[in-house]
Amino acid sequence: MSKTKHTLQKKQQWRWFLYLMPALLFYVLFMAYPMLDSLRLSLYTGNSPHTRSFVGLGNFSKLFSDPTISERYWGAFFNTWYFFLIHLIFQNALGIIFAVILTNETMKGRQLYQTIIFIPTTFAVLVTGYLWKLILNPVWSGDFFVSIGLPFLKHPWLGDTKTALTCVALVSCWQWMGIPTMMFVAALRNISEEVLEAARMEGAGFFRLFFSIKLPLIKPVVGIIAVLTFVNNFNAFDIVFAMENVNGAPGYSTDLIGTLFYRYGIAGQHPIGIPDAGLGAAIATITFLVLLVGVIPTLKRTQGGQ
Amino acid sequence: MKGSLTRQNKHIASHIIMLVWVFIVVFPLWVLVINSFKTRLTIYENPFWIPKKWNFNNYVTVLRDGDFLTYFKNSLVVVVLSLVIVTLVSSLAGYALASWKSRYSTIFYFLFISGMMLPIKIASIRLLEITRALGLLNTIWSLPPIYVAMGIPVGVFILTTFIREIPKSLMEAAYIDGASSFKIYHMIILPLIRPALATVSIYNLIPFWNDLWFPLIFINTEDQKTLLLGVTRLFGQYQTDWSKVLAVLTLSAIPVLALYLTMSQQFIQGVTAGAVKG
């Protein structure tokens, strides 16, 4: 019996590889290879595969030493971090509060609340962006705010370099709130009732129960949410495209790495309109490295033991 | 007595927090829908209240202007095709990875899984060249291969985990009866993994349907645009008429929203599935 099983396994070896082939083909050709090759491209210049020439670290030195380009890059870089931090604070704080409420077994209407919280997540970022662009337009909604006694709300939120990025980030938080909330809900549901009951017997109150038992147990989820937000925000593009434009208006104050990458690497800078593939690849490569350096330690620290 | 009273009070605070957020979520949607029934000028009258006279012309104009339906059809073709391919190839790969006990199988598994944390946008410049070389630029066919590649990491992850949990005795019994491995896949695995296939589809539906980036950089031909790319064009075209813009936005959001509302629990589960590791 064990012998037939052994030959069976042997014979199967190549067959299993055949089953993997279709997925491998798509995955390698349209994801793994172009991604790795983009790293290589950052060492070349020229927009066509035929006229490409090796420049070493030339693209990187251009990115960091050309006055205009480096100013734009660092501007976008810090905007992206700010954008990320707003998400991190907002999503974790509200997400945990919502999740604690939604896992309260004796509360009514939880399912309905859950369903509603998640609605914006099903929307396209573009639709959300256009919609909020209208709502935040003082020409359209300003007089209404004045008439209900909230005149400070009449403000060109998206046209003021001081408020634009924060508003765009908050709209993005509005959209994605459902995902961290539901991930926290899933994590809280996984905590065994016995542990909680034992703590209650010891006389632990609501806050003690939360900070000493629930929070440490959902730490891995905080880590996963941080990583997901980090990765997504370093690629955010649609929300700025919809609410401001690809230049990160006003005055580049909402320019993110995603929009910068689009302008330099894909669409071309105004007014020349010729993309610089090497420079774009250099931007992508740095993003790749930032993600690698940021993601792996975070996962290691928060997913300890798994 | 006192205990139940404080408990009730806590719930009141909870309900207030939830209702505030519900308002913040629903209010923009209310604004979206009611203003799409106004006109170019009346939209400025009472921004947050229902129109004095309901105007259905925006929807009629948008739907009659054939472009919207073309965009819609293109998106539908791209998304359905991508979902079918992604579930098919991921289930084949998941079957192999769950059954093949070998060092290579582990290597392949981690190769696939590592894609979960890597944003495909980084590869855009090279993908643009590959798509051009394949002659797919400016056609909707440029999109499915990339969406399939995007969907495979989570697809393989979910399906491999799911297939591993199917009792081995089922497959061994079929093998002894002389069934080939493909027949086992077809007759035993596929019917059993239907719920997991649904999860994979739901997980990928939103990013595929709502993707703007790849259509934007790949497609410039009018009749090949996807719904969202088309929305950006109509946004430009109707710029001076926000009531029409809002009608376009409402129409473009309805399909996924309707699906979501009919099966919200599966949706929530599906969308968070990729992130929750076992």
C-alpha cells in the first residue's frame, strides 16, 4: 500500500506542476517579472526598450539633486507620510471603538450599523472623491452653512494649501473605515468568552477588560491594518486625481508619491508631456524599498510567533 | 437592578456614537441622490434638501448618450472575464499546492503569497511596455491579464487553505476507484470549494470594478473605456452641470452597491478575508 502510494506521488510530481502552470504564467508574466524588471529599469534611461541605455544611479542622482525634481519628490514623500499617519490614527482609533460597540452581544441593531459602515467601501474612490469635492465646495454649500449658523464651515477646504491634504485624507478615511472596523470585529469575536468571564470574576471593569485583555489580543490586527494602510497609501492616486488633480493642487500641497510617479513616469510633465521611464522606475524602486523596510519589521513585531 | 441600568446607559452612548457615524456615512449619499434629480441651476438653491421639482432628465440624457452603456458593457466584460480566470487558475493552483507534498510546493506557495504585500502599481512602467508589445494597448483586453495577476495571491491563499481542510480520505477513495487527478478536481474539489470561490470573487470584485489606474494608463480609445474611466470623461464633459455629474456617479455606483446590499454579510467576510491570516 505504502509502495503504491509512493509511486503515485512520484508520478504526480509533474502533473502538479501542470496544475500550477496557468496561475504561474499570469503571475510571473504580469506581476513578478514586471515588478523586478522595474527595479532594473531604474538604472536605465530612454523610453523605448530599443533605445534604452545604462546610466547606473543616474536617475537617482537626478531625482535627489535636480532642484525642481528633488523639491517635488520630498514634498510628495512627506505628504504621503502625513496622509498615512492620518489614516493610521483615524482608522485604528475609530475602528476599535466601533468594533467594541459592534461586538456587544446585548446591543440591538448591530447588523444594520455594520452594513451601513461598510457601504462607502463598495464605492469607487473616484466617485467618493468627486462627491466630496462638490460637498466641500464653498460656492455650492457655503451659504447653507452660514444660514444654519456654522459660518466657519464656509471655507475653500480643497483650495487652501493648509487644509487640502487633511481634507483629502479624511475623505479617504471615510471611504475605507469599514475594513479596519470589520477586521477588529473579527479579532474581538475570536477572544474566548472564558478568558473574558474569568477576568470579570476577578472584578475587572469595562476599561480594565479592554486595555488589559482585548487590546493586547488584537495587536496583530493593528499590525496588519498598519501594513495594509501603509502599502495602499504609498500607491494612493485616485483620491487626489478626483478631488484635486494629478499635479496635487493647490500648489503641490496634495501631491503624493502616486501622483508624482504618474506625472514623471507615465504621463509626462506639463508642458513637455514626455514621460521619463527611468526616473519613474527610480521613484517606484524607492517606494518598493520603503515598503520593504517598513512592512517586514512591523509584521515581525506585531505577528510574533506566527 | 443598578447593573442593568448602567448597561442600558452604556448602550445609549454606543447608539449615539453609531448614529453620528451613520449620519456621516449616509449624508453624502443623500446629497448625491437628491441633487441628481435637480437641474444645472436649481442645484444651487437648497443643496442638502429635496428638489422642489423632480427632474429625471439627467438620467435620461446620460443613458441615451450611448457612451455610458458602452463603458458599462466594457467594465462588465473585463470584470466577469477576470473573475472567471482568477478563480479557475487559483483553484487549480490551490489544488496542486494542497496535495503536492514537496519542497517545491512550499516554494511556489510563498512565491504566490508574497504578491499579497506587493502593490502591482510599482510595475506599471514595465506593464505598459509589455501590453504595448502584445498589441493590447487601447483595448479592454489589456486589463484582464493584469487583474488576474493581481487576484492570484489572495486567490491561491484562500483556496489552498480551504482545500487543505477537505478530508484526504475523500480524494484517496476516488483515486483507488481509478479516478484521475483531474477528475478528482472536477468531481470532488470544485463542488466542495464553491463557498471559497465566492469569497475569492467578492474579494476581487471591488478592486477590479473600481480600478481607475490601469484603464487610465492603458486606454485612450473612446469605445474601449471602462465605466470609471468613462466617468472621468463625462465629468469633464458635464463639468458645468453638476446635476448630470451626480446622475453619472449614482448610476456607476449602483451595480456594486446593489450586489452588496443583497448579500452584505458575505461581502464583509469576503473583503476582509485576504487580510485575516490563519
